[in-house]
Amino acid sequence: MLNNELHSSISAGEQERRDTLKRGNRFLGRVVACSGSRATIAAIAENGETSLTELWSVGRLISITVGENRVVALVYSMQTATSDWGEELDNIFRIEVELMGEVHMSPSGREEFSAGITQYPYLGAIAHRIRSADLARIYDTGKDDTCVIGKLTQDESLDAAIHVPSMLSKHFAIVGTTGVGKSTAVSLLLHKAIASDPKLRVLILDPHNEFAAAFPDIAVVIDTDNLDLPFWLMKLEEFAEVIFRGRPPVPEELDILRDVVPEAKRAFKGSADSGLARRTSEKSSITADTPVPYRMADLLAMIDERIGRLEGRNDKPHLRSLKVKVIGAINDPRYNFMFSSNTITDTILETIAKIFRIPGDGRPITTFQLAGIPSEVVNSVASVLCRMAFEIALWSNGGVHMLVVCEEAHRYVPADVSLGFVPTRQAIARIAKEGRKYGVSLGIITQRPGELDPTILSQCSTVFAMRLSNDRDQEIIRSAIPNSSISTTSFISSIGNGEAIAFGEAVAVPMRMRFTRVEEKSLPKANGVGVKVTDETPDTVDLRNVVSRMRAMNGPDISSFQNAYTASIEVPGNAPTADDFNDASTFGRTGFDPASEIAEPAVEPYNPTMLPRMEPANPQLDRFNQIRSQLLSDDPVAGPRPDPYRTPPRTAPSFAQPNADQPRPSLRESLLKKPLSSIIRK
């Protein structure tokens, strides 16, 4: 039976090859030149007809018959022999093609497509329109778990399918200029990925707040209103990015933080003795990067303690500056999502469960909206999320399959190593290089691949290249994709909206396709809603209402922080000591001003009511005033003593002009008025 079917198939193939000798629907021309990767085909358009050239246009695949095989080639250039077109004449033209692979008979008796070529076209070989069955064989991945994401551009009757596990396990990227449909393609691919792998957990870093509307039923939205990302989850570099407001940290102040943060963590552990923190610290020592809770009140109290020590006078300006920066960050209402918790508890389990959807409760996607987060903190937040995603996948031994989607990825991992935030770059690069081993995948979305770190892009084994107009961006795509077709990538600058050229592991060969249209309810929208103009839309806007909403930003409740800060100062040993002031040699030292060592410097204007107050009064200042009053007490014989610490006021020079009515006395007249005895003595 099998032999009969095979014989029938071969007979049909021979009959079809004989039919191609006739000029008509399938016949194109003959090979007149061939190299290792390209060939030239000569054809004739009879009587000025253009139907042949329309059928074999640029970007289409054709077949070249070579014995029992059919070589598949891609048309990338067409031109006439005379550079003009003759009406009602036979026009000779040439077609330049790139050889892609061949359809051959497998040992099992089935026709298969392979990227390699065993028999190259010979001169005179017949080129003809490719069969639909061959197209299906070419784009068939030969794997299970494929899903349809669109249609082939060449033949709308054929589905464009990808292998989802290959796309996720080895990362993917979607590149394209603004307005070509990248966000819509992301929405489609994520819906397909969730349907293919129900255990998948997706975290979307959404800088434009547009993906909330794309997954209304299977995603949770985290924004500044419901975000609770404790500051103690941050590593030292991430926390410094917050404290220093995105500017380079002062090395001396960063060293102080590196010392006092572990002390504050140990102080919290000793007082709260939380079970999880205790078990964590038993296995490893606590460092500034250990994700265990601590109180900001303890941190500030330890800074104050260092300010009170006289042996470190050179560090006091840095200590005071660091203290002002920390208090400023606590009081900044934009950082409320980090410092809003009145009671510090070990909430790492709840935070991970909420952000990374474990177990998920039917909503495996988290859209993390970054638009409302201050720009100087976005990098730190992205670093924390990417780092935690990798660590969760790592320490769960592959039990959690995580996908991190970075929209506008060139912001986080720019090509210029001097730009961007180093911890964020390291966290994303670690996922790109090692994530596939532990079950964490990376999705890169960018409109400027030329500004993206090429190392990150090269780790993405599947790329969906949509329209790119920049030459640099096109060159980056060509160089980042191994074994890519040069002719295929040449179409990137001219493909339409919703179209893409797919490369890599998820597809068998480079595939030009058009994404399936997404339903209206699943389209990404700016700010999560669609702006519709109706008859009820007001013609004018109340600017007062708009400004009121812009200013409606309440500060955090720091009453509990103030109480804890005051209590930490009142504890014996925490308050600054002034025993060194009893030493008379200290006061007699030239240039020493105790008041400058105690009083807080005026670094920058601030509202004193927002800062934590020290109650009772500063004991250093009280001790100084007491000693000073003793030194300045009146002596019954010599009278009041001058203040040795006060600089006498400088008298302003007199600029009074002499009376214009009285003539100025001469030197001779002045000498005559003086007694002779006084002149002789001098």
C-alpha cells in the first residue's frame, strides 16, 4: 500500500514538472547564473503583460526544480534587461533570488524541508511558483506545542505558527519603530504563552501604563496607589539610588551607609527576633544587601551616635548630610510606597506572593506600572524586581517559571556602559545569560535596538522584527541574529503595520508574517483606558480641578517613625555623649568652636515641622552652656570676663566727609596747636 502511494506521488510530481515546461501560471523562467547562495533567473513577459511580474514580486518564495528536489529561493530584486518596458512586446527581465533550502524526499517516503542544499540549481533549471504544500512544509517547526499567531504574508491561507516553549526558554525580543503595533504583538504573544503554559508567571515592567487594559481578566495591576515595596528589600546600591535621588553617591556617605545598615538590621533582629529573619541570619551573616527588615529610626539614631563622637570630627559633615538626605527621602510623598508602613514587619512573603503571583489565583500576569514612580527611583525598582525574579526561580529549583517583559528596554540596559543604572543592567544581564537554566525568561521590547546593549539582544534566540527606519537599528538586527537571511532583513524598513519578520528558535526559517488582529477589549491603551470623544465630552476643561488633582499628593504618616526615633535616642548609649567637653585642653584648643560641632548646619531650607524632633533638648548643648557660664562668671576684682569664644564685633570704618564750609588745616597749623613738650618726647 505504501509503495503504491509513493509511486502515485512520484508520478504526480513528474506530471507537474512536465506541466511547468509550459508557459503559464506556474512557469517563471530558467536559471542563467548561480553562486553558492544566490541565483539569477531569466524570464520573458510576453506581449507586455505584467501578470507574470505581479505573481513573482519581491519578497516571495519560488521553487527551482533540481532532479527529485525543489530548491526554495527568496526573490529580493527584479529588473529588465533594457531598463525600460515595451508595450505589446516581449520584455526580458531578470530575477535575483537567495537560496533558502530544499524540499526533498525523506527515507520514510515523505517530503520534508531542510535548510541545507544538497543539489544546487544547474543552468537552465526551471523556476516556478512555489506550491502551497511546500510553504506549509517550510514553516512547519516539526514540534508540538505550536500556536498560531497570524498569517503568512505571501499566502494568507496559511497560518504563521511558532513554537512557544522555544520562544520562552531562550528569550525573545520585539523591535520596531513607534506605531507599528509592538504592544499589540506583545499582548497577543502573552495570551498565547499563558494558554500554552498555565504555570507561567509574567511580570511586565510597564513604563507607559498601557498593558492594564490588555489583560483585564488574567492580570493584577500594581501602581503607586497599591504598591508596597519595603525599602529594606533593596541592596545597598539600590537604596543609595533612592537616597541620593539618582545622582552619583558620595563615597564617604556610601561607606557610612554600608556600616550602619547592618547594625540597624541586627538591632531590629535583636528586638523583634522575627522567625524568618532569625533563620536567615543563622545561615549567613547580615550584610547591607541581606533582605531582612530594619527601622529607619534605628538607622538615624546610629548616625546621630556617630555625630556625637569627637574622635570622628572629619566625618561629621558627611554624617549630617547623609542624615538630611535620609530624612528628606522619608518625608517625600513620592516615596510613600517605600516608607509608608508605620510598623516594620517581615513582609517579604506577602510581597513576593503579590508581585510574582504565587500561587496566582487565576491571574498569572502582573502589570507593574512605572509611570507614577519618580524617575530617579525607577531604576532601583526595576533592579529589585528583576533581581528577585531571578532569585525566586533560582532558589525554587525551577518550580516557578517566570517571564520578565521589559518595555522600552533600552532605558534599563543602554548600549553606552556609562549610562543607565549598573545594578539594573546586571540583573537583566543575569537573566539573559543564566535565566534559561533556572526557568526565568526575558522578553525585550524596544523601538531603538541600536541603543540597546548588544549582549542582551544577542541572548534573545527569537526576534520579531517589525518596521525599523533607522539604518543603525537595522544593522544591529542583522548582526544580532545568527544565520539570518540578508535578503529577508532588507525588507525591515518597508513592511507594513502589524507585519513582522520572525527569526530564531521558535520558527523553522525566517518568516514574514502578519499578526492576528487582537480583540478590542484586549488592546493595550494608554493609562489603561481608552479615550473616547462623545457628545457628552465637555468642550472646556476645568483647569482648577486639574491642578488640584495634580497637587493632591498627601505625605506619609511618620508619627510612628518620630516616636520610634525619639525612643531610640532616649535609650542609654544611643544618645550623643559630651564627656569630652570636660577636658579643659579641648576648650583651649585654637580654632575649636563647640557650637559648630553641636549645632546642625543649614544644608538646605526645609520645613522643621516635618523632621523628627529630639526631645528632651540636646544634652551636648546643655553641657556646653553650663561649662561656658562657669568660665564667663564675673570676677569680684577684675570684673566681667570677656567671652573667649566670641569674636569681638568689627567696627565699620568711618567714611564721614569733612565739613565743606571749614577749610582743612595744614600740617604747620596742626603742629603749632600741639604742646612743644609732646613734640619733643616723640
